[in-house]
Amino acid sequence: PRLPLSIDTTQAAVAEAALAAGASLINDTAAGLDDPGILALAASRGTDVVLMHRQGTPATMQLQPQYHDVVAEVQAFLQARVSAALAAGVAAERIILDPGIGFGKPLTHNLALLTQLPRLVALGYPVLVGVSRKRLLTQLNAQAGGTPEQLDAASAALATLAMTAGAQIIRVHNVALHVQARAIAWAWMQPRGDR
């Protein structure tokens, strides 16, 4: 089967070239703020678009990010970006939300977003979570290992928790391991009756 391809960009021109080459999803880490034309492009092409939260720019986002209530602020930001996408003509069923784990957030903020993920799911759009091989995994478990591949088991564990909290899309590196983890998470979440 034809697999969907995603383009990770904040620029409409790059997204347009990628869509012309066969991409079917725009992953915008700026949620349309860097280049508002990306939302109009998603609307005109009828493509899915991921709206991600980040604080600051890639160059500044890890320099002492500050929040009063990270979950409420990310929730409000994503709702505002949904409104902007809808105003640009993006169909509601084409919108995906990403809380931006690790993008301008220290460990405590990342954990707050993950443990309160149902608040973001309640916005009514599919939620994408990307925790694979991220620094927070070594912050949570120093024994996880030092190489990216050594973080795969921890990645799968945290991704599984995110799935049980309502995340519908998981961004991963080790696909096979996460497919196994997903199967267990999905089985766990099914109604079990009297079993």
C-alpha cells in the first residue's frame, strides 16, 4: 500500500514542493506563525496539517522557557491556531495537534503535558506525540543509555503511556518496537467485560 509521507517544515514554499513530490501531510512546528501561507496551502491542497506548540524559535526555545500553567497555555495556543487554520480554510478533519514535547519545555513541563494529555485530546482533534529518543528520557532514567538506539525501550514505554492517555499518532524512530508497544496498548484499552 502507498504510505503517507510527511514534510516537516514551517515554510509554505517548501511544503508546496514536498506535496508536489508526493508528501501528504504538513508538519508545521510553528503552527502557521512563521509563514501563514502554509495554512492556506494546506486548505487549497486539502492536506492534513500538524499544528505544534513551541515556545520561542529553535535557536532560543531551550533558554529558560517560562510558563505559569504549561497545560493551560499550550491548550490555549493550540485552540488559537486551530481557529487560524479554520479561518484559512483548513477542514476541521484535516487538523492534528502536537503539544511539542521538548520544544521550549523543561522536564517538569513535558511531564505535565504528558500526564494531562486528556485535556488536549478534549479539544476534539487527533493529538500527535513525539517522545522518541528525546532528552527527557535520560532525565527520567539515567540507565536508559547514552546512544539514541539505547533510548528505544524508554521511548516505547512513554509512547505507550501517551497512547493510553489519548494520543492517536506517535512519532517514532524504531518502528518495529513501537508497533509491538502499540498492539499491547490497544489491547489494554479495549473493553474487557468480565475478564
